Amino acid sequence: MKRTFNYVVMIFVFTAMWIILNEKAGPMQIISGIGFSVLSIFFVNYYLLDDDYIDSYFLNPVSLLKYLFYLVFQIYKSGISAIFKISKGESAVKIIKYDSCLNKELAVCLLANAITLTPGTVTIDKTKNQLSILCFQDDEVFSSGSGGKSCSDFEKILRGI
Amino acid sequence: MGFLDAVLIVVSIYAAVVLIRVVIGPTIWDRLLGFNMISSKIIMSIVILSVVTDRSFLLDIALVYSFLGFIGTVLIARFVETRGEI
Amino acid sequence: MIEKIFLILMVVLALITLNTVKLRRAVIYLGIFSLVSSFVYLLYGAPDVAIAEAVIGSALSTVLYLVALKKYQVFTIYYTNANYNEIHDGYIIKGRAQILRDVERFFLKREMEPQIIYTTDDCDYVLSAKNFDLLIHQDYDKVKMYGCIEDYHVDAMQDYVAKNPYENLTVEFVRYEAGDQIDA
Amino acid sequence: MRKGLAMLFCIASAALVLYVYSDTKIVADTFVADYYIQNFLKDTYARNGVAAIYLNYRVFDSIFETLILLVSVTAVINFSWRRDDEK
Amino acid sequence: MIIDFISKVFIVLALIFMFFGVYGIFRFRDFYSRVLISSKVETVGFLTIMAGIMLKTGFGYSTLKILFICLMVIVTNPLSTHAVARSALKSGYKISEENNDD
Amino acid sequence: MRNSSEIIARMTGLLFPFIIMFGFYIILNGHITPGGGFQGGAVLASVFISRYLVYPDEGIRIKSLQSAEKALFFCIVVIPVLFLFANNYKSNELWNQIYLISMNMLIGLKVCSGLTIIFFRFVFYEGGK
């Protein structure tokens, strides 16, 4: 039941993308959009990926929107602090290991993507749910959370995905 | 010459300045970083051009770059990392 | 105005691509060239050609050039210097002493792709890791080169250095067998 | 020496192209182009002129283009032949 | 009128962000600082300039398309940065610091 | 997975259906907006290239792609002969639209299979030590 619901949500997303690309929302576009999204999902399942696309890549739209808003807010916050760093010109760098408290593979990858996207930190490597992060010497954001069991705000949002 | 035309010129001058880093960059990863930055600037200029000339189909080309632009960078980086295997 | 900037960029990129010796750099320059040329096609009102150039230049042609570069053998050279303990651009540019430039030119002439890696690690640490083909250690005017004894490229390198020696540098070759440990 | 000559040639041709671009308006004979631009919509019902030309007026062109792709695929397969390719 | 002014402010702000990104790529002296700061401030400038252009054009299909471009850039831009940084670290370009935590 | 980062592999898999839909969009709207058979086929072929980033092993059936390419080329030769040189439907708008869309589609699929074959032959069979 839940699987069918996920299929319907994904097909809806792809059809919306098709309508945006065509810049027209007539009946012809909707029918062809549904047809091509079903075709592309089946093609990806049978020919390109080993596992099922819906099972491994389904995203809850509500928490995805929450994640996006928080991500943009975070990007601007650290972007402004990055400007001060540029004008100061400091350059001491370190690598820290960060144990994430997430279980799903896709959520960990989205967390790594978000870490890379914020100025000041870049993800280098990932094994299971441990991330190696490259950051500045005086950065305190991730080194404080690595010892204890507390989750950062990103992970609280990403749990719902 | 409108406001957006001036913005277009400024963005292209930025791209030309980043090209200096691509040319003098001591290591090959500096060059790849500059390549990445120039590609994002080209996406910006295409979007601005489509607004200036009021042709919305030019956005397709920006979409092509945002979909497929990372493949070349990833492949070159992997080529350097594995020392000659692709 | 905008066309002129991008046309001049295209000419500059073509000249740089022609003038470079290392082929991996040329692949990157060609990637930027295809980006800029796609934008110039757009400016002159040919969006069909611009889409084709974008797809082909960003994904396909890069891959084909890299597959062609697989034929070249990559020769990994580590460079350590005792005088510096921090990597920055000045180290890389000033550290390019005459000897390193000669080594690079020598391998390029033999149709190999030298990949030079600058480290601040100790010489001993790099020796114990042993994922290099040639290690150059410089301490003011004393240069030591470490290479495997079965590598015939290093033999040719030794002959080359012996044939035209340097005035203010003493170059010494240390060869090790494939399996054993050496101490520096 | 050869590289210097090649650079000189490149700079000269670039200067020529920029000069031609800035100075004169060179346009080829526009007889065929005018006919196509005026009539392609009611001949072929395609709103994109390029598609009208390569699928209707010059359809042989695109047929032979795909033929060239087929021939090049065959050539690539033959040149990269390997011994365990047969199984 | 006021929306037009706000969009202009956004675009000028984006140009300032991008100027800092371009300045930072010449300011820092080693590769890792450059990959940490400059290429990311670039993304901030990208998002801001897209917001300004979306305000300028008003709501329509082209606005949705630009939003879609922004989403795709958010997904794919970190991938290339991650690949470049990882390639530099794996092939031996060492970090110039003595107390690494690994 | 030989030396490929897990993050790149996982996030590239997320993009597959989007790229496929975009390629079909470029092919199908080739007669209205810029694009067409060759460009859309190249986009579809780059899906297979990015699949190489996810699973770098031989999981592609090249033999079936070869036979598909030959069959598609046969169709490309036959359809203009049936339609364009028959002279009966030349002034009918609907038939013209169908002809344009089907030709674009065939050319796109053929270019996709051809470029995919070239890429995989080069990567797996050519250029080894």
C-alpha cells in the first residue's frame, strides 16, 4: 500500500517537471508526462540500477522542503562569515571525523551534500555513517558534536526522510 | 545599455579573471576548481541572456549544463586520483 | 562588447591549449574552450548548435580524450624539501628548482606523463609507504633520488644526469630492491 | 621553433577574424535562405526552421549523417577487437 | 516598481558575493583553503542572482524553470567539489598541519 | 566499486530519471524549440556515461544495442521513403507533425545507442596497458 503511494508521488513529481519543461499544461502534456515518467522509472529499475529506484530514493516531500529552507538559511549564514575569513586570509586546515546518527544511506549522503554546500566545510570521504570533513582550524561546529551522542539540527530534519 | 547588460559584462569579466587562476594554478586541482567556477558563471550568463532577450527556450541550455556539467569534472578528478585508470 | 570579451577568451584559450606540454592540462583547457564556444554560439543566435556543443563538450569529448590519455604511462614523482615545512604556492613555485624542471622535461620527451606531488612529510615516511616511482629529496644543494633497481627509466635518468652534471648541485642516486627496507 | 610558428599563425588568423568581424558585413548569397525562411512553415508545419530543413528539405543529409555514425561504430568495434570478444 | 528595486539590490549583492569569491581564489596561498571558501561563496552568489532574476521576471513558467535550475545546481555542484578535494587528498597532496586528528 | 566515492555513486543514481525525462523532452520538442534528434540522443547517451560512475563494471549488453542500432537505421531509411516521397500527405498538418516527431524519435534513439557503444568499447576494450 505504502509502496503504491510512493509510486504515485514520484510519478506526480516527474509529471510536474514535464509540464514545467513544456511550459504548457494541456491534456496532451499531462498524458505524455505520465507515460514518460512511468517509462523512465521502469527503464531505470530494469537497466540502470541494481536495486529499486523508489525504495532507495524516495524522499518525503514535506521534510525535503523543510531541509531545503534550512539549507538555504545555513548557506547564507556561513557565507557571510566566510567573507570575513577571505578578508583576513587565514589558512590553517584540519580533518575531523564525524559520526552521524543517521541510519539510511541516502540521508547520510544528503547530509554530506549539505556539509559540502555550506562554505567552510567539505566532505572528503564516507564509510558507513562516518564522514571525514575538511574544515578550518578554529571551526567548532562539528568537533563539538562528534564526541557526544547529540544530533545537529540537520540530522533531526533528515531523520524524517 | 540596460542594467542586466552591465551585469552580463561584469560576470564575463569575472570569468576572465578566474581564467588567470586556471592558467597559473600550480597544481592540477587548482585548474579543476577554476573550471568548475567558470562553468557556474557560464550558467549564470545564459540565464541572464535569456531574460535580456526574452527567449525562454535558452534556459534549456543552462539546464543541460546544470545536469551534465559535473560528469567531466568528476571523470578528470578520478583520472588523476587513480593515476591513469579512468 | 560582450561578444568581444568572449571572442578574445576563445583565442586565448586556443593559444594556451596549443602551447601546453602536459596533456592533462590540455584536456581541462579544451573543456573551458567548449564552454565558452557554446556561449558564443548562443550570442550569434544558434541555439541548436549550442545544445549540441554543450552536451558533447561537457560529457562525451572529455571522456574520449581521457581514454586516449590512458595509453600514456603515468610516472609518479614525490618531491620533498627539508627547508620548508608548510605547503603553499610559494613553495611549489620556488621549489621548482632546475633539477625538477629537467626531470619533467626528460620524462615528457620519453612520452610519459609525470605527476609531481609535493609533500611536507619526512623522507622516511614516504619511503615506507612506497607508492612512488621516483622520490627526490632536496636539502639545500644536496639532492638524493630514490628509485627501484629494476626500473629502466631511472637507469636512463642516471645516465642523463651523469652526462650533463650541475655546477652547484650534487646529485646522488639510491637504488633499492623491490622488496627490502632501506634507511635514508 | 615549430611551436612559435604555430602561435604566430594562430595570432595572425585571430587578428584576421577579429578585423573581419569588426569592419565589414560579409553575407553569402541569400537566395535559398530567403526562400526557406519565408516558406518553411506552410510547407512542413514545423515551427523550428532547423528541424524543417534537416527533416524535410534536406532529409538525405540526416540519413547519411546517421549512416556515418553507423560506419564509425563499426570501425570502432573492429579496431578495438580483442581475443575474448567472441564468446 | 518596488519589486524592481528589490531585484536590483539582490543582483548587486550577488555581484559583491561573487567578487569576494574571485578575490579569495587569489588571496589564499594553498589549495585546501581555496576549495573550502571560494568555490562555495560562488554558490551563494549563484543563488542570490537567481533570486533577483526570479523577482524581476515575475511568476510564470520561466520562473519555475529557473527554480529547477537552482535545485539541480544544489544537487550537482557539491559533487564536483567533493570529487576535486577527494582526488587531491587521495593522490598525496598533504595538509600542511602537524596535529591532524586521524 | 573500484575507487569510486560512495557519495558520488549514490547521488548520481538520484539524477537518472530526471536526465532521461529531459532527453525525451529535447527529442519530442525538436520541431518547436531548439533541440532535436542528435542533441537529445547525446543527452540520453550521457545517462549511460554517468552509469559508469555508479557501477564501473560491464553490466551493459552491447550486443543488443548493436542490433537495435541497425534496426533503427533501417527504420530511418524507410519512413521518409514511405512518407515524404509518396506525395499524398504533403499538405496535411497532422501527418506532417507525426512524421516530424517519429523521425526525431528514431534519430535520437539511434544516436543514443551509437554513442553508448562507442563509449563502452573505448573504455572496456581500448587503451589498456
